[in-house]
Amino acid sequence: MKITKEEVSHIASLSRLSFEPEELDVISLQLNDILIYIEKLNGLDTSGVEPVTHAHDLVNAFRDDEVKEWLSNDEAMDNAPQSDNGQFKVPRII
Amino acid sequence: MEFEAVIGLEVHCQLKTKSKIFCSCSTDFGAPPNTHVCPICLGMPGVLPVLNKKVLEYALKLSLATNCSINNRNIFARKHYFYPDLPKGYQISQFDLPIAEHGWIEIEKQDGTKKRIGITRIHMEEDAGKLIHDDKRPLSYVDLNRTGTPLLEIVSEPEISAPEEAGEYLKVLRELVRYLEISDGNMEEGSLRCDANISIRKRGDTELGTKTELKNMNSFRHVQKALEYEIRRQTALMLDGQKIVQETRLWDEAKGITLPMRGKEEAHDYRYFPDPDLIPVEISAEWIDDIKNGLIELPAQKRERFKAQYGLPYEDIRSLTASRALADFFEECVKKFNNPKKVANWIMVELMKLLKQDALDIAQCKIQPQHLAELLLLIDEGKISGKIAKDILEKTYATGRPPTDIVNEEGLLQVSDDDTLYSVCKEVATENPKEVDKFRAGKKKVIGFLVGQVMKKTKGKANPKRVNEILIELIG
Ligand SMILES: [Zn+2]
């Protein structure tokens, strides 16, 4: 196995996701298949090749420090499942 | 057994740009919740963050001012954690290639000696939003106005060995960001935030002990007190043969103690990776030179120059260079009234007293440098007494009227005309026969009282030196 069930559980909890044990079995197997497929890339010899973070050569895209109005509070709240007094309402975490 | 503390500080400094780091929303404080937001800082899918050039400039300024080496290539990274103050589920930060590394700043220790504290790295990142927790129900309310406000994180080497040194380090850093005008540097208001890593070890040991991370300190004093407490706590555990647990602890100001942060302490597992939305930044040598050439005189250099140029005592120099505006005020004033020591005294005593009363900053003060110079010249020429000058300074402070105008309009010119002075002195001598007798009997100190009476009658406008001479002539 490329990935253990414990690792999958750990990543799930970091992502605030919870799974039933049987779901965890399925997901672990699927992730394992994906990792095996991706592993093919390791067959290439990349010694001496600089790591690339972006697919193109562009550098230095900047904005000037100028303020622009974007959304009203109503618009900002439009997608919120729950809101109160112009604020997003969420379950308490701590 | 003697222990020593090993302290490293992580400071977050909010930059005072007009707009956020990756979008054009305003960074102003105090707006109604979620009114300075846009699809980018709300974390909507499909948006494209673009770096604010000013943030980079400010970062370069601080990097140069802290003697760091600047990385020519910068990459932004995603730091993942799930918390409602962070709508994207990750914070855009820097990881492998921060803007600057390997710098130092110099602090002054209690005994006056200097010490260099290494700067491990400085990187750019975005601030998170604000949560307000409901006190009755298990709910939180999220305001994302602050999300995306630019921050610099400044990480020190673990080279601080006492709480006072930590306080000094923070003061030097605050002074720097204020001189550079890149941040308000206000800890109470959150524009400067500090977390501390601290461990202790037997004096002389080279290996580091287990550290704890301290958070929730909102002033320099809190930082020092929290570190002092933590040193005592860790020392007691060590002496008791117990293990120190690596954990995050929160400073509780009311109780004066640190407490472990509640909730499950997840090992930091941020899954950093380069942010594909932000293309790399390449900083040319010319650009660095430009910033370097445009860099203002830093506090340490200014203090050296003040010493050489004005020959003032060290304490005076420290007070006068506490802010750039104050130092400029002093220098402007000396240009017009070339007596540095006198100017320094008047600024540090009289002017500071007035500013302190109203908790004002020199920049908000109605007294201009030429006003003070004018006033000192009036004293120097014997036109007004020191006492009258203080009254005039208060009036200029309140209204911004130039001292010369006040003197002319209110007839405050010192009376040096002998006829007037003789007649007032005679009056005072007649009205105070007992004191005159005492003086004649050899109690020379009484003269001070009589001079005071003359000053009272002339509303402080008499020239005290001349009054003294005349009185002695009359009754001696
Ligand atoms: Zn925005």
C-alpha cells in the first residue's frame, strides 16, 4: 500500500472531513491506485533538473496599491448558508 | 543548578498599505463587517490573486534595514489549515524561498552593552479574518475585512537570553518599522503581534531543551511577564525532575500565568506547496540598489550622527530619536536656533509635558519648529523671561499662534526700563518692611522673596536680574 488507512484518516481530520469505516476502506484503495499511477513519473531520471514551480516562464506580475470597491455586504453574504448582522455564521470550532 | 533561557521571537507586522496584499480591497480598520471584501479575499473559486507591489517594496525596506540577504527569486506557498477565519482553507505565505534571510538587529542590554540578535527569515503573507464567538450558543461570527491584509513575519534566531532582551528586541523592531513608515507598529492594536518560543537549559549546555510556544501577548509588558513566568515554571519542573511538554501556551494576563492551549493540539501539518496562482517574483540587483538608495537614515545611524554633530548626552539622543518626526523637529529647530542643548531641553521637558497631557504625537502638535526657535531667541535676547516663555509655549500649543505675535499682542515684552522697575521696587520695599529689615540684618536670602513680589506686580514681565540689582541698591 502506498498510503495507510491511518494516513487517510489524518488527512481527513486535517480537512475537517469524517468518513464511515467502510468509506475509509474504499477511499484508501482509490487513493492507493492514484498514487501507484502517479508513481510512474518516478521512472524518469530528473537528477540535474531544477525543480519547476510553474509551467511557464512568467515572473513579476504586480498591482499598484489602489483601493477599489467590489462587493456590498449583501452581495458578500449572498452565498452564505447562514448569516447574521452582515457576518457569516458558522459552527464554533474552539 | 543554574539555568539559562533560550528565546526566539516570531513577530507579525501588519503593513500599512492602502489595499490588501492580493486584491484591491481597503485595509482600513473599523468598517462594518464584511464590507471590505471581494471574490479574491472571500476565497471564491476561479479568482486570480495579484501581488501588491507596495508590499514587496516594504518587505525589501525592512529586509535591508535588518541586514538580511535578499533572495532574488521569491515563491508564494499555500499553507493549509481549516479554520473559519481563513475562507480558502489555506493562507498564502512563503515557505522555501522567503524574501529575506540571515539578518540581524542590534539591541542594547540592561548594562549598556550591545548585542546582535540574528534574524532567521522575513516572509510576506496574508492576514486572516476575525471570529467572534457567541457566548451562549456553539456559534461563531466571521468578519473577513482583515483577510488579506499584508503581513511580514519576522523570525528571530533563538539568541535572546532574557525577558528584558526580548522587550528590547521588540522595541528596536517597532522603531524600525515606524522609521521606515511601513507599519503603525502598535502591539495593543494588533499591528505588531508577537509569539515566543522558549526553553531553558543548564548554563553552559549547548543542547537545546524542550520548548514551549507562547501566544496571546498584547503588549511589550505582556511578552516580558509571560517569559518571566515561563522561565519560573520550566525551572521548577526541571528542578523537580519532571519533563517539559512541547506545547502551545496562552498568556492569561488577569491571572498572570501561561496555560496550555485548549483543544486537540494537532501537530503542525500545513502541507505547504507552491501557489500556482501567483507567479514567481524576481528581484533584480538594480531594484535592491534603488530601495537601498532610497532608504532613510535608520535609528542607530541617526543616534551616531546626533552624537557627533550635536554633542548631546546619550539619554538626550535616545529621547530625541525615539521617532523620526521628533528627531526632525529637533533638527529643524536647531537650524534656526543654534544651541542644541537648549533646544533639546525645551523639547524633552516643556514640549513633551504638553504632548503627554493630551497623549499627542509630535506630528499632531500645533507648535512648529520655528515657533520654538523663535521663543528661545526671545529669551536669549532678554525680551522675555523663561517663565513667560513657558506660558507662551502653552498658548502656541493650544492655538498654533507664533510666539512673537503672542508677545506683541499681549504686551509680554520684558520690562527692562529702569524708571518703571525702580518705582515697582520702591513700592515692594515699602509694602514689606519686615523683610527689608531682615535683609538689612544679614538674611540675604530674603531678596528672593522681594524679587518674587516685583515679578508678581509686573506679571512676570520684569527682568529678574535687573530687579535684583535695583533692590540691593535700594535697601542694601
Ligand atoms: Zn478583496
